[in-house]
Amino acid sequence: GLAPPAALTGSWFGSAAVLAPSVAVTPGADAAVVDRMPVVVDAPPDAVGCGWVGYLGYGLTEPRSRARVLPPAAWGWADHVLRLDHDGRWWFEALVADDAPFPEALAAELAACVAATPPPAAWRATGVRPPGRAQHRDAVLRCQEAIRAGEVYQANVCTRYGLRLDGDPADVFAEGVARYGPRHAAYLSGPWGALASFSPELFLRRHGRRVRSSPIKGTDATDPARLAASVKDRAENVMIVDLVRNDLGRVCAPGTVTVPELLTVRRAPGVWHLVSTVDGELRPGVPDSGLLAATFPPGSVTGTPKLRALELLGELEPWPREVYCGAIGMVSPLAGLELNVAIRTVEVAPGGEAWIGVGGGITIDSEPAAEWAECLAKAAPLLALLGGGVRAGVAVGAGTAPPWAP
């Protein structure tokens, strides 16, 4: 009878995992809910403690109104969490009164769970519907026509796989995390459906007044050296860095927006990426909702200039993006805000209908065949996961390097 759990794993709030054992994530209209948080006192410096867990769907800001299956946004208040630090220790953290007893029974149960092997689980993916190559090629070519006409400098053209998932999406998520170790993985579910996100990308991190975004732009399936030298991929990344700088500059103090990392090659499941980082310091009085209003949806999955890219993508893509290319994460009165970019994400409707969105940034130098191959490379790990159909009950232990680690 309890609400389902939610999970953030990989690298969140300076920890390896933040789990909400039970949280009712319910549909909501927008990001204003994240500003409604209590004042918490006497908290340890590294604590997450409590907060809003949820997502913002891409459709919240798409100019073209199209019917969607999943809610545009959903949030739930978690008044307690389990946090796994990078030394392998679990912490129970809760928003409680001074005289509340420590949950000894929960501590014992958690110790038993950590020591045990998870039970096997099975799922089945059927009716996989691959995207249409011809439609994707036409969208790429039309996007390049818009670039030549000066409408955009680049845009992130996406397509998607459809399938039916029989089984618990939480089992798929558990196996995917154990298998791939994504940096910014997230799991949410409710009567509205489920999200199993294996994202490698940080959209926003706010700790105190310091803000960070680490856009991914530029991909190679096999050769990191070729990616590092690619004129097309480097240009693609730098254009989005400029867009993120502009977005953060709308709400950060003048002179505080910097780029401490530019064009770093990193490995992610199935591919290599170029990653950059943009930092800033929020102006006094700017709430989290104001930060999100200035930056959402993420620039790396839209294009530049962002507003025209949003319009163009609505014209080019035959399906509306659901949560895909939005953001998933948590906002805590203690630890701040962290959201991923909802890519490499399995979206599941209540009846088991599911989607996997894939895409890539299109520039004037893009080749349709190469862009298609990039979509296939990004989808391959998730299709392999869904096709496996069994969680063997073997988890990655604390301190074990995930496959993408350098």
C-alpha cells in the first residue's frame, strides 16, 4: 500500500546514490512547487535529508501544442532518504522533530538488504518499432536548410524507438545501473507511468548560490581521439556552451559566469562524448523556479537560438517528446538542486507502452548517414538491456568502477 520508491544513482549531491524508499510522485503543472520548502536547522554538512523528487517534461516549453501520454511534470515530497556516500556507507536522513527516535528497525533491514543478493527478476520487451531512417534523413536535411537560411546555428533532431515492456520498470533500472553505471541515472514511477533514466548528462546543479551546467555535445561510437579532433563536434559543443552561458547569464551575477571545462572527452555507455562545464553565481533573490525558467529546456537537446530551435524541432519531429529531453532530479532545502538531462531514458506508460528517444545535434557539416549511426549507437545499450530480459541479481558493489570510468 505504500507509494513506490525513487532513485538517483551515480553522482548526485556528492554521493553515489540518494533513494527515497516511498514517495508519491504526482502530476503537477510546472516548476513552482520546488520553491515551497521548509527551513531546516541542525543538519550535517553533507546531508540531503528531504526534498522534492520529480521531473519536468520537454513539452512544458514546446511552442507547438501536441497531445502527450505522460504528464508534463510530476513531483513528490520525500521527508526521508537513504544516501550512499562514496565510501560505501549508507545514511538514513529525515526531516524529523527533535524527539523522534532513530529508526533501528530500518537500519537492521538496510544492513540485511546490502548483505543479500537481490532476487532474480524478469521482463520482456516485445514489438520493438525502430525509427524510420528516411524520415530522420529528411529531418536532418530540412534542419540544414534552416541553418543555411540563418534561422538556427544548430538543432538537436530526435527520433524514437517504440516497444511494449512487460515487467517491472524498476527491475530494468536496477539491472541497467548495475550494468552501465550511468553518472546521472534516475528512477521515478507512479500511477502515471515510470521513467528509467540512464543519463550521462548534468543539466543543472545548484549548491548554495553556485550553479553549474555540463552540456554534452559531440559523439563518437568508437574513437575518442577522432572525437577530440572533430571540427564538426567541437563546433557543435562550443555553440551550446555559448547558449548555456547566455541562459545562466540571465539569472547570475555579472562577471560570475565562467567555463572551467571545455571539450573534455568522456566515455558513456556505448559512446564517447565531448563535455563542457559552465559555472555561475545566482543573483540574490533568484529562486529555483527562476533558475529553471531561464534555462529549461536544456540547451544541449534543443539548439541555438533556443526559441527558434524549439519551433523548428516541433515541425521536424513526427512524435512529441514526452519527458525525454526534459529533466529529472531532486531539490533539497539542505543540498540544493540537481537535475539530469532526460536522455538515454526508457519512458513507460501505465499499460506498458514504452519509448526510447535518441537524437543528435545537427550542424551545417552534418552527414545524414553519420547522424543516423549516432542515433543507433546511443540506443544500442538500452536495447541490449531490454532485450536481455533478466536481472541476474548481481549488483555493482560500492567502490567498483563503472564501465564509463576513466
